[in-house]
Amino acid sequence: MLTFNIRGENIEVTQAIRDYVQKRISKLEKYFEQSVDSTAHVNLKVYQNKDSKVEVTIPLPYLTLRAEETSPDLYASIDLVTDKLERQIRKYKTKINRKSREKGFKNLEFTPEDAEPADTDNDSSKLEVVRTKRVSLKPMDNEEAILQMDMLGHDFFIYEDAETDGVNIVYRRNDGRYGLIEAGEE
């Protein structure tokens, strides 16, 4: 069963909003064959131009679902983000189920947060780390790493290669195809 962690930025999360978010996102549970014990992290944000952004992250034992949508209406943004998550699930369900069965749901949890964009000052002499993340690298193959990267909406993904036990990085190239960086001895 999904539990919810709903936050608001520049908006008070009323009971009506909370109920609507829970009702819409709970409908995604029908796609899972087994009972899901996870927390849906929902961030609602209203900008000065009155646009509403909804970000949803649902860490599952075998993948992390993530989507965000922005529109002039908060309830429309909730609907749009739910539809986007549903499309992701349908698109990747076959691959996810196959990979999960192959791995037996063993050691496939990966739950990174999105990186926050760094403030860009014109002072290039000021190099500082503004955010640090610690991730557990999970053994997988290139295809599964690309799947995870696409599901998270990231441009790169770090993982442990299941065959070589080496650290690899897959990334999206400017031409839309994928690249692979294998770390190792020269």
C-alpha cells in the first residue's frame, strides 16, 4: 500500500488537495502484481506567475518512478503527472517484469533524489560542491541501466556491471542515442 509524503512550496496543502493527490496516485497501484509498501513523495509548488508544478517520486523495490508536470491549474498538474506515470508504467512494465523475474527482486533498489541545479555565477574561480549524494551501486546490465535512467528522466546513470563487477556509466548523447563509460585500469 502506498503512503504519501505531500509537501507544498508557496502553497498550503489543504485536506482537499491531499485527498485529490492520494486518490489519483493510488490508482497506479492496479499496475503492481503484488502489494507495494512504498512512500509516494509528492512536491507541489506554485510559482509567482501562478503556474503549478507537481513532482512525484515513488521508490519501489525494483525501480524508481518519477515524473513532473507544470500547468496553470494545480489539479490539472496532478492529473497530468499521474497520466505521465501511468504511461511510464505501461511502457516499461514488460521490461521491468522480465528484469525483476530474472533478478528475483534481489538488490535492485535505487532511490536517488533529483540533483538541484547549481547557481551559475560568472565567477569561474569559485568552484564549490553545492550538493552531495551517496548512492548504492546495484549490479545490472546496460539495458537495465538505460531503463532506470529513462524512468528517472536523467541524462546519465551510474551502476555496477553485473558481469564485470566494474563501475559503469550510461549517458544520453546529444544525438539521442546512448553512450557507455567503463571505469577500469588502462
